[in-house]
Amino acid sequence: MERAFRVSFLSISSFWLVPFASIWYIYPYYFTTILFNIQPDMYTLSDASIMDLNALRKLEAVCFPKDAWPLLDLLAVLSFPGVVRIKAIADGKMVGFIAGDPKLEESIGWIATVGVLPEYRGHGIGHALIVECENRMPMRRIRLSVRVNNTSAIELYEKIGYRRVSEWEKYYSDGGSAMVMEKIR
């Protein structure tokens, strides 16, 4: 299923935008392009599948040089039932990916991974992937983990409504710690 990106009006907390609500529903393209510099025609979001394995391996290696998932993990995320997996396509290639794991028994959705190629960052693709993944997970609470020194990712997550809830020390293979962040909708 291919979808163009649309910013969720609920994720915009500035009260001054209320008068623009009707404009948003009538002209979503112009609203997101002018206010957020997001170009929906620059990329598309669609479901990822096992056919995307090689592209995902390349994306992981570039986005997470220290922490790229091994082949078996990539196979699992692309094939296990119930996993939300979305790719961003631009210029005919995968430029972003997100995977969400809805844990129904815990009433928490986990964003397992999200990455965008460096040359495509700053165009709203990461934001779009997160919003779409959240929309596909029915839980009120969504969590993710991020390296404590990844300030650009932390800033993005905070901008979308995630808050710091805990820290996992020595989570990564090089001894780096992870910050756990949560969004309650």
C-alpha cells in the first residue's frame, strides 16, 4: 500500500495553528510544504517486504555503522507476522525504513528501528515514517530506544511528542547506552 505523507494535525501543538485547521483539510499539500518544508512528492511511503532485503542491508550499514542488524534480524523484521514495516522511496531507491512491533499483550508499541539515508535527512522523511508507523499500531503508548549521544534523533523524537522515560546502560555492543523514549497518545 503506497501512501503520500501527511502531517498529523494532532502532532502540531501550537495553538496558533487552530485557524488553519480548515486549510489543512482542504489543502494538505500546501500546508505541509509551506509550514514544514516537507515535499510529499519527493518520496512515497509503502509497505516493505522480503524483496527489500538487499536495500535494507545497505541502508542499515550506512545509517547504523556500529549497530547494523545482522542478516537474520533483517529477515525476521521483513517476514514476521504482525510487524509494521514501512519504507520510504525516493529517486527509485529505498531511502528510509521503519519497523514497529505492536505488543498487544503489553499495550505498548515499540519502534524497533528507524533510519533515513544521510543525504535525504532534513526533508521530513523520518518524521513521516514515524507518524505512519504510529498510525498503524493501535496502542496508546509507543516506545523507542536511541543512542544517548544521537542528539539529532532525540530532538526529532521530542518534537513529535516523545519523552525520556529511562536509560539502558551498555545497551549497544560498543558499551554505549540507550535512552528509552515514550509517546502517549
